[in-house]
Amino acid sequence: MIYLDYAATSPILPEAKKAMLDVLDNFPGNASALHTPGHRAHEIIETARADIARLIGAQPHEIIFTSGGSESNNTVTNIFAGQSVAVSAIEHASVLESARARCNCIEIPVNKYGEIKDSFFESIKRNSYENSAASEPCNDRCERASSRKNLSLISIMLANNELGTIQDIKHLAKLAHQYGALFHTDATQALGKIPINVKDLDVDYTTISAHKIGGPVGIGALYVKDGTPFTPLIIGGHQEHGKRAGTYATANIAGFGAAAKYAYKHNTPKLYAEKIAPLRDELASRILKEIPFSNINGSLSKRFSSRTLAPPAVAGALRFARARKRECPLEKHLDNLPNILNVSFEAAEGESIQLYLDAKADIAISTGSACAAGDGKPSHVIMATTNDAEVAHSSIRFSLGLDTTKQDIDEVMKILPDIINNLQQISTIKMKGAK
Amino acid sequence: MTTKQESQDWVYSAKVKEHFLNPRNFLMGDESKFTHDTEGIVGNPICGDQMKMFLKIKDDKITDIKWKTYGCASAIASTSALSQLAKGKTLDEALKITAKDIDDYLGNLPKHKFHCSVLGHEALEAAIKNYRDQKDH
């Protein structure tokens, strides 16, 4: 199997597995107990906490263990229940939907690359200080702009899971603080892929998860800056200094700690930049060059020329030449994760592409298309960036891991052009520019 | 490059997989390549699924059938299955094909995929209606 769905979940690292087996084999007690087995569990947990804190530049006591990224995100929106919060339109559902359910939720629009624009903050300023009437249209889910008065929290993800688009969080957090709001960032996808320092970013809350960096599923953490308001989501125990009740999942925590230690020790962001980003770029260049009517979505598309309606061979060659000119793996300003490529193919539906790759070549990728998710709705992320349901239904995501090789990319490109061509040929939709 | 052998590992039934990987009666490329007496289209790419049926009809009987689909794996498989079910049938017989017939033929689609097979059936209905409307005028 060629696994290119690391952003969904990643295989467990041998180091993390060993740490977990050590815990399971040696039965540590309940970490809250005072006896020796309990104390041993406590030691394991605090070591892991320190390793995780170090990876993001936090103090260990600022790390709260949760059951995963979704719980961490829910914990944050719950703190601000009933208050006005602003979240980006491309947040993970655990931010977006929980904020809609609990708070007066304003959605922050993004541009076609998935980036937040400063103009949003200017509108908050206008509305919160001058208390002017609503001037912008709102959809049914969000409150009128006047509710931006007394905005308590702004939540913007560090890197988007579908597009890989990275936000300038340091800048956005600064703006949020200027307008009197606290700032949360969901760093689940960014962890281990790019350097993260919560103190440098100056954020108040940060969500992270173990299984995206080779740790186990079912464990995550929330960074809560010292002195920041907090209300527990799960109540009924003194664990985590009363911030999260429930018996410690010692084995999972040990696995998370080991994965964090691995990421720190091996400087995985550097490995991704040097080894994986060039492979991802090669896949992107080859798709644009070899597959007619293909388009890159998100911030990565900036690096490749926009598609023209010239004959594919000519356009492909031009694009390839331009792409090669920019062959620089370490950019000054990172605007997309090194391991994610979101691409759409005109007239070819995402789930069909995914399942042909799976059935014919044992290649695992992901799609945000409606059919795959089963909810009848196209990806809210692609809708927010393109406002084009056809693009959303026709997009797929490749996400690479540190084990991805050039051979994997070659195998994909052996079969993908034929799959796309077949789907385009039997499609009811005519490709734009097609005769 | 190997194809998975164990169909039970796959997300849909063996029959769905088989029709998805080897669809019957599809129309490749230019529609004008297939001379047909009527066509019907249903669905919308905005919703994620669209199907188009092309029929050749003689003496009120479907002598040949081709289709195009933009959609997911079960949409492709169900349109393929429908084309098999409808081929050779009289128009009245073809109109009696229900979504359940397609579902039974494919060995049950997941519930959330059921709308796909209903869609193919509607495209066939639309094509037959178009044909009858043309004849009436």
C-alpha cells in the first residue's frame, strides 16, 4: 500500500509504540494514587507533559491532556459559551460547529488561498469601538456584525488540514489582543511539520493532537497560557489541577510524549522541509504538467502559475518551467505545510478518484467531497476559498509523511493521469476550454 | 501494481466494486459519437452527482443504451447497473425499473448512497419522457 493520507492519521512511531507497551506491560497504577505504582504512572505522565511542552515552547504546567484535538477545541469554545467569538470559515468542524452551537459565532472569511485578511480586524475595530450598525451581510448561522462588540475570542487554525495553508498567527494574535480578544489556534496539523513556539506566537490557547505526529489516537492536549481564563469541559475530578476530570490515560500519554520527543529530537520540521516538501512539489508539478484540467488549491497554488487555456502540452511545459525556477525547498516565508497537496480535476469527482486509486493501485488518499463524507455537502474549506461546489466535489488531498518516497510519487503518476482521463471522458461535465 | 483481491475489505459490495471498475455501456468522450433517439439528464454537479442517459429506440424497445456520469463510485456503479437492467426492455418495462431494483442488483448500496441509484432511474425516465414528447409533436 502507498499511504498518502498522513493528515488524516499517521502510523504509530516505533518509539511511541514501545513507550505504550512499557506502560501496558508494567501496570502503572492510577496516577492519582499515592502508592508506588500510582507514583510511577505520575512520573510517566509528567515526563510526557514536559516533552510535549518543550516541542511547542510551553511550560509543562500549561499543558492539559485531553482525549484529542476535538476535545481540546470543544474545551476552548466552551470557555466562551454565550459570548461573542470569531472563528475562521475554514476551521475544523470541532471549532466551527462547537462555536456555532455555544457562542455568538462570527465567521471570518478567507481569500482564495485560505488566508485571513487584516480587513476583518479593521471591521471589528469599527464595530466594537464605534458600535456602528451592521454593514455586512451575514449568513443564517452567524450573528450580525454588531455583535462583534465585546468579542471575547478569536480562533484561527495555524495550518489548514485540507489545504495546508498556514496563517500568520503571530500577526493575527497581536491584532486580536489589540482588539481585546483572546486568541486560540488549532495547531493539530502544523505540529511536527513546521516550528511552533506558543510564546513567540503569543497565543492564549493552542490545540494539538498525538496521532498526527506518530502518537496514538485518543490523546491530545490543550496549551493554556498561564493566567488565561479557563472553565473545564469535563467536571468531576481533581485531575489536571481541576481543568480536566477523568482517570489519566497513562499509556496514551506515554505514546504522545514519545512522539513529541521524537519530533523534537529529530527536528521533524527540518526533515519535512528538506525531504518531503520537494516530493510534494514534484507531485504538484507533475500533476499540472501531465494531467489536463488540473488545479492546485490553497496557498500552494501561488507557487505555480495559474492554468491557462492553452493546449495542455504547451501550458504544461510552461508551468513546469516556471515551477522549476522556483525550486527552493526552504522559503523565507512559509505559507503552506510541506506535506499537503490539495488538487482538483475538472469534471472528475473526488470520491471516484479516491476509490479508483484504492482499488486499482492500493494508493490511499483523501477527499473532502460530499459523497465520501456522506453528508451531501461539499467541503466547507474549498467552498470558503472558491465558492465553487464543482471544484469542491472534484478535489482530492494528498498528505505525505516522513516515510514517503519518490517511488511513491512515481507510482501515483503511473496511474493517476489515466484515472482522471477516464473520469473526464465519461463525465457529464465539459471541461472548461475543452472543444 | 496489484488489485485488491478481498472484496469484503472494500467499502462497497463486490458487485458495486465490479461495476465501478468495469462499468458497462458508458459513453466515452464526444456525445455525438453515439447516434441516439433520445436523452435525459438529471442531477447537478453542484450537488455532486449528475447522470445522462442516451437511448436508441426501435419499435418502442431500448435497443441500445449509453450513459455519462459525474459522481461518486456508487453513482457510476448504479448507472452502469441501470443500463444493464434497461437494455432490451420496452419503454413501459424500463419505466417500471425502480431504485430498489438497482439496489438489489448491486447487492445493496449504503443508505447514504441510495440517492445515487434513484438519480439514474430518473435520468432514464427523463429520456423516455423526452422521446414520447418528441413523438407527440
